[in-house]
Amino acid sequence: MTARGLIIGAPRSGSGKTSVTIGLLRAFARRGVVVSGAKSGPDYIDPGFHTAATGRPGINLDSWAMHPDLLAALAARSAKDANLVIVESAMGLYDGIPSEKGRSGSAADLARLYRLPALLVLDVSGQSQTAAAVAKGFATYDPDVRIAGVVLNRVASERHRKLAADAIAAIGLPVVGAIMRDPTLTLPERHLGLVQASEHAALEEFIERMADVMERSLDLDAVLALASPFEPASGSRERALAPPGQRIALAEDAAFTFLYPHVVGEWRRQGAELVPFSPLADEAPSGDCDACWLPGGYPELHAGKVAAAQGFRAGMERFATTRPVHGECGGFMVLGQSLEDADGAKHRMLGLLGHSTSFARRKMNLGYRQARLIADCPLGAAGDTVRGHEFHYAQLTEAGDDQPLAEIFDGQGQALGASGSRRGRVSGSFFHAIARA
């Protein structure tokens, strides 16, 4: 079976890419098309929606964070046994960072690398014929990125649709449909992006509704016809993160949710077993595991409950005396001494590391990161470089006196200093690991 592929792009975040992607994924699945979803860039939320819409694992394809060999291997996995792969762009289609050719992190990199056409989602609220100027700019900006068609989003009326669609058709781009303005089509958000698929109160109902909208608003045959053959080389998984143990105790509940699906998939592919436990349910890591991982999430929204979980606290203390424990971002916050919530209330955390954090004193930290490990830890061996990113609003209020975990550099290699903490077998940082450099 040869898959076909298509990128859903837009000029910016908030244009409606995610709703269009979710709706198309389910609409094609309804037709019996074996369809997979993928997300460009460092986004750990949208792949969950893609999985829910298709029943197939969603995945990230990040041209900056993933070595080309690993990127190819993951792209090939998404295409395996599929008829169609829909790649949702992060931010705008061309948005990435200045980097070596083909490794900016943008969806446009994937379009060039795999010769995938892009379907441009244009939010035309507040404009009509001007949408054609935007579309023409996209169509001519880079000759190696083909804009195959346009979806008009947030259309106010039939007259509005006709003005924008006729102007775009006049420059030679097909308009494959128009979605009328409807505020209920917007997914709920909070401080780190969309509310996750696992927390959406009526997820299946929402996905079905999105599919209904796409079936009603778009020419699905025309969309499918825009896709081109997607046949990535087999690649290599050598640069994937190695599992930190054979049996990994994984914190998993509403406070601990951010873990990239390709990381979990590769751990399992390498023979590791994941054993979930819920700190919010006062559960401790299983004693027969040989490593514990606290992923990112929203502990700042559940700080009181985490602080009150005495069984979790005692179990973590026991575990950390003999086996490695690692925390990413929210997990790192919980490993520290205290966490100040949005209301300014301080909550005692595990105290396995010496730092304290605050969500009341917020400042957004966002961007690609390279971490050069100072010592052996669950992320790798001393001297290894791991690529990933930071995205958090919480701040360190007390640095503690633990040893640093890594030297951190931004996506362009500018040194940002030492980061993270390690004490005994416990380590953590705000850094989200994606792959080995």
C-alpha cells in the first residue's frame, strides 16, 4: 500500500488548522480511508486529537529536533499501512528557526523534503478579496513548497464566500471549500495551549461534529485528489531516546500528561514496559520497576492534591533511594521543595531536589533547546546532547544547591547556562526531551 500525504498549513496559529485537521481525519476514516495524523514541530497535545480521530497513533515530525534519519523512520511509520497521512503544521507554514537547510522545525521543511503539497487554511474574517493576496504570497514565496488548494475559514455569508473564493480562483488556486463562522467550532484552551484530548468533556461528540462540518463544507474528493505519494525512506531509530529502564513507572493523570507519543513508542519498540500510576490518586511507583518518569503537565492546577498525597510521597522517597527518577517540566516542579500556585499559596512538594517554583510569578519560556548532559541520567550519558524544547510559565524562586543536570543552548547554539538539577539518583529540568542530537 502506498500512502499519499498532505500538509494542512496556515499563515499563523489560530487560523483553524487543528479543527480542520481533526474533522478531515475523521471524515476520511468514515469513508474507509486508512488515515494517519502527524504534527510538525514540538506539540504534545495535537497528536492526541489525531489519535482519537483516527484510531491510529498520532506522531510528531520535527525537522529541527529530530535527526534526518529518525525523522525519516518516524515518517515511514506514519505512512505504513495507511492510505493517507495528514500533517498539521505548527504555527504558520513557514515558521521555524534560522538553522541549517531543511532543519528549521517548520512544516515547510517537510513539504520540501517529502514533496508534500499544502492545503492552506485562511481565516478570512475581516477581509474578502485580500485573501487572494495572502494566498498568492504563499503560492509564490518558495518554489519548492507547493500550495495545492485553499480552505476558507470563518466565512460570514454566501456573499463573503463568493468574493474571497472568486478572487483566489482568479490567481489559479482551487478553493476546496468554505467553513462558516461558528465560535462553537473552537477547541477550549488554557495557558499551555489546547485542553488535551484526554480531558475534553465530550471528545467523541466534538470529533464527530468536526467531521460533519468538513463533509458539509469541503469537497472531500477534491481534498484527497490534492494529496501526493508519500514514501519516506526507511531511516534509522538510532537517535531516538533510549528507555531509562526495562520497566518504567510512569506518572499518568491530569497533573502529568505531557509525553511525546514517539518517545513512548520507541521505548516500547526497544522492549521497555510502561507501568502507569496516578499521583493524584495517591499511588506510588510500582516496586518492581527499575526507573520512574514524571512527565510534564499541570501540577500547578493540582498542587494541593499532590501535596496531600502521602502515599505518593512515601513511595517516591523509597523508590529514589535505589533507582533513577527523572522529572520533565511539571515533573521537575513536583520533585522540588515547594510549588506556589496561581493564587500565591505554597504547597510542599516531594523535596527530592532542592529548588522551588512559582506559577504565581509567571513568565513564558518558549523555544527549542539543546541539552549537553553533565552526568549520566535517564536522558543519556554524560557528554550526550539531546534536542528538545521548553514551554512553561512557572519560574524558579529558589535554585537550591543541587548539581546542574545539563548545559543548555538555544536552537541556534547560543549558550543559556547550566540548567536542571541532580541529586543522587534523582534528576530533572524544565527541558522536554525529543531526541538525541
